[in-house]
Amino acid sequence: MALIYVGSYGSGIRCFRQNLDTGELTVAHPPLDVADPSFLAWHPSGAYLYAVCERDPGRIAAVAVAEDGSLTLLNTEPTGGTSPCHLAIDAEGEFAVVANYSSGSVSVHPVRAGQVGARTDLVQHTGTGPNAERQEGPHAHMVSFTKYPRMVLVTDLGTDQIMTYRLEPEGTLTQMGSAAMTPGSGPRHMAHHESGRLYIDGELDTMVDICEVRASGAMIRSVERHSAMVGEVPSGNLPSHLELHGKHLYVANRGANCISVFETDPWRPVIDVPTGGDWPRHFAIANGFMYVANQNSGDIAVSRLDGGVPGGFQFAAEVPGASCVLPVQSS
């Protein structure tokens, strides 16, 4: 079923039906009223999805997905941190790991019969960075499981570090390593290449680090740095999400309001494509189309991918405070 879910600030979780020929979105079900579900993630079974709710106090929400795609809220649990902004579910579907941005902490929650339980661990990051306004303390921003079982990477925008943890069977995190990124770069999101390389965008310096990953993720070293835009970077630009698809890497740039496209082997800048809206916070690819969540203009924009490159983006749906795009998992 070609459905796409959209998380948001202030307008709940929306569900749209995708036209596989045109990319058009139509409302499939009424929105689920959840407080600021800014990022969404699937359970491996596809029967549940999970949302971080940034409104204080920060919470994680478990949502059941019916066969027709409609949503039912199962339960919520406090994360123990403030402004949770990202989460990931382990491959076995047993635990959810959450990045709490404002407090700079990482929480772990068991998943049983779809519901999330009380946290089993809360790890507090420490440190600062050279950007006094944005790096006055730790700011955990993204959680990502690696190809190695139970290994978790967490970006920290506030301390310019990538932390590596092992998720233990009882739901606790054991630190395995930390990697220092360029001071003041503000690492935000990351994407894993099939070769084992790791791509990380710096929100504060508009750069992309290409990293080697060794020792099951415990050792990470930047080996190349490139601009996160093809053209000139405007003042105040803030990269958000990046994603690998085929031979291309895509980076969403807020401020420049574009998707920047690069080839990866070897690295080659291709084009900056305007998203047709303001503040592209997140994007996803579904059935040959790219969908962008333009947060400030409150819309989803769509473009067909032609040879992996988006053309002109067009309005697809109104979603006030759009923040995350989550297509139905491929079967």
C-alpha cells in the first residue's frame, strides 16, 4: 500500500495515499492527535510506528498501524530528557533509542507488543563546543544502528562528537568509543554507505564529512570534507537531513531551501534543487519520488527522480509545521 506518513510540529501525524504515477498525495485518514511528533520511525514488523514528541516534557509515543493504514495511539512514555528529536528501533524490534536534543542525553525504552515501556537507561552527554550560541552544552541529535549487531551511533551537535554505544540485552548502553569531529561543525545527521563509509552533515558549518568506520563502529575518522551545497552557501544556512540512494547523496539545506545532490564514487557535485518551500527539515524517497517536509511554509513538496536527480518540486500537501516524511516500508 502506497501510504506516506508525515510528522509535524503542532498538527499531529498525517497519513496520505501516494499516486504511483504522478506522486500526488491525497488524505487517506484523519490525523492522529499527538503533541509535536517531530520524527517518526518504523518497527521492523511494519505494524507499529514510533514518534518523539518534543513538547516538554519530552515523550516517546507508540502507534499501532492498521491494515488500512489508519493509526491508533497505544501509549507514551517520558524520555527523561528534553526536546527529543530523533529515535531508532533496533533490528529485533525490542528497544527504541532516543536522542534528547536540549538536555543532550540518550534514553532507551523496551518495546513489548508494540507499546513502549519505561526507560531502561538514560546516558547524559557532557561538554561544549566553540560556537557559544549553539554549543553551550551537549545536544544529541540523531541515533543510528550500524550494520554491526547492537551497535549504536549518536551525533552530538553541541560537543562536535560521534558517540558509539553497544546496546546490551537488558536495555542499557555501554560506551565503546567517541570520535571528535571538526570543532564548530555541529554534526547533525548521518547516512551509512554500503561500503562501510559514514556520511555526516555539519549543521553549523554546512559541510559533509566522509568517514571511515572501524572496530564495529568504535573508531570513526573523517577522511574527506566537502561543502553540503553545490553552489555558494548563503549566510545562515543550516543543513538538516541527508540520505544516500543509489550513487547519490542528498542533503537538505535550510536557508538556501534546496536539496543538494552529489555523486559519491567519486565525489562529484551535481546540482542544488529549490524545494519550492521554506525550511526543508526532512525528506524521503518513495517509489521514484522525493518528498520534502518544508517546515516553515507548512507543506510537503514532491519531485520525480530522473536518473536519481530531482527536477522541479511541486506542492503535494499542506501540513502545518511539517517535520518528517515516513513512507510505508517496502515488503
